[in-house]
Amino acid sequence: MTHHHGNRVPADPERVNFHDDVEARYWCEEFDCNNEELREAVSAVGERATDVRLHLSQRHD
């Protein structure tokens, strides 16, 4: 299996889909977080990528 590091754009770039392994990996790289943090952020703020990004950036401060 080849890894296209950071090359694959999600089916919907506005929505964070952590149920798809490939997309979850993409978003974890995009937001510099792990799967657990990604799941937590989506459950806190919903699936909108901008909201998830903001939530995770505030947490790293």
C-alpha cells in the first residue's frame, strides 16, 4: 500500500470525516493532531473543517 502523504484531498474538503481511515489520516496531518483529538474536536464542534481547525488550534495554546 502506497501512502500519498498529504496529497489526497477529502471527498468534501469542508467536512471532517474521521470514519474513513484515509480521510482521518489526512485531517490528522492537516490539523497536526491524532485520531482521538480529531474525534473529540468533531464531537465538540461538529464536522465543519474551519470549526475543527479553530477548536484544535485553541487547544494547543
